[in-house]
Amino acid sequence: VSRSATGAPVPADSVRDRLVAAAFAQFAEHGFEATTVDDIAEQAGVSRRTFFRHFATKEDAVFPDHEALRREVAADLERNHSDPPLAAVCRAVSLVLDDYVKHREVSLARFELTRRMTALRDREIASVHRYQVLFARYVRERIDPKDEITAELMAAAVVTAHNSVLREWLVSGGKKDPRRRLAGVFAQLREAFDRSAGTPADSVVA
């Protein structure tokens, strides 16, 4: 249990969400640069110390779940050696889209913010790259440790497909659930790899 600015107890499971909501409200009203940690904490009704229990910087409040989500995706891949490699990666990256849809308002607010702030956009691009590295390593280990090219191509294709569908959804204002669209794009992706390889890409299981 954390304490509010007035000393009242605040349920720990709600503090983080309140801080994120407060941060985006402040960013929208005053701009990212002008908003301080104290502003965010005050709006959330907690102390400055409580803010720093959850986030190291205000930038971290923009991407509250990225690290935890990447760990979840990595764990899903670790558990999944029954699906073919490409299918496993497609399923794992779908967890990312699920999270964006689940936190729709934060996702839309972050999209608008990162479009205006180069530093935040660069941080998001770096996060995307870490996913691609994770996927390439997984595919390489499953098909052939020496086949870096195929692994990189598959990983890049999956990430590009996911990001394209995600961007469509964000640009539309999150009006339509994008998960069926992503499933269709992934089906096209698997077909493309099948045709280029001459054999089903999903048939390779190590």
C-alpha cells in the first residue's frame, strides 16, 4: 500500500494506473516538456516519492508496460516449441497488439505524443528493435543457428506486419479491433515465405 499526498493509503494495484492517467492528462494540457513529476504526482493524488517507486522518469510513464510486455513475449517463446517457428513468433507478437488494444486510451495518447516528440519516438523505435532481435534469435535457434539471413528476414517481416496493422488502428482512432486484420496479414506472410522457399516455412521445426 502506498500513501497519497495527504497520507491516506492508496491500493498498490491502482497507483501505477493512476500515475499513467495523470501523466497523459498533464501532457495533453501542458505539453510534455512543461510537465513535471510533481505535476503528475499531484494530479494522481500521491507523493513525489510514490511516483519514483513506480517510474524513474516521466518518460517511463509514457511507456509503462514495455519492459514487462517484452518479458511476457520472451516467456511465451520460451514455452512454445510445439508450434513452427514462424507461427510461434506471430503468436508472440500478437501479445503486443493485445496489450495496445487492452490499454486503448493510453495507446492513442502515446501515439499522439510520440508523433510530436522525436526523443520519445526514438525510444519507441529502440524498443521495437529489441523485439526484432528477440524474434530473430528465437527463429535462428529453432531452424539453424548458422542461418542468420532467414531468421532476420522472418523477424523483420513479422515486426513490420505487426507495426503496419498497429499504425492503421492508431491512425483510425482505435475504432475497430485490429486483431482479425493482423491474423489475416500473418496468413499472407506465411504464404509468402512458403512460396519463396518452395516448401512450407512453418514446416521447419527443430
